Amino acid sequence: MGSKKERLAAIVKQKRLAKGITQTELSDSAGISLRSVQRIEKAEVFPRGYTIEVLAKALDFSIKDLEQEESPAAEKSGSARPKKIILSLGSGIIILLLAMAFLSQSRSFPENSFELFNFWTAVVLLISVTQWMIWRK
């Protein structure tokens, strides 16, 4: 859903509408200003702990509800895994093909097996760095 203040904004608005009360009625029952309720529901601010507790009591939700809203985001990050796998395989294959194309077109390189081993070491290093960049968080 996004940041913590966006999750809180969605919960407050959803619970308020479910109870069928206006922002003014919520501000009166919670003892906070109407402007504060409006700014919280628009995710303009993240209130202090006391204000969250007062809103939770007025709207009958638990602060744990705010923390539990994080699980869809965790599921969403799991959907990046197939993309990373495809990107990893694709980039590795492309680097190998480019390396082989370079070798096939070069008449004077490699002059000896030492140069060839150094070339393939550089290719493996390039692939490793690319994979590390794809999979780091």
C-alpha cells in the first residue's frame, strides 16, 4: 500500500466510513482537530502515538492493524523474483554471446592461452557483478 502514513490514512478513512461518521464527528469523538483528521486521511502527516491511540479507540481498530497492512507489500516484493530471474539469465547469456562474438571476429586475440584465460576471467567477473547488482536489495 505504501508508506506507513498512507496505510494509516487508508485505515482511518475506511473505518470512519464503515462506522458512517463524518470527519467532524470523528474529530469531536477523538478530541482532535478537524484539520488533523483531514491531514491524516490525506496522508499529509503521520500523527504521534497518542493521536493514533485516540483514533484507534474512536474507530475500533488495533494498532496491530496498521502493522499487519505491511504484509501485502511483502507479497508484492516477492513478485519481483521472476523478473530478476529473467533479467539474470538474459544478461548472462547476452554477455557470453558478446564475448564469443568478440573472439570470433578478432584475428590476433588471443595470442596465447594466458590471454584467453584472462579474457574469460574478465567475462565471468562482469557476469558476477551484473548478477550481484540485480539481486542486491
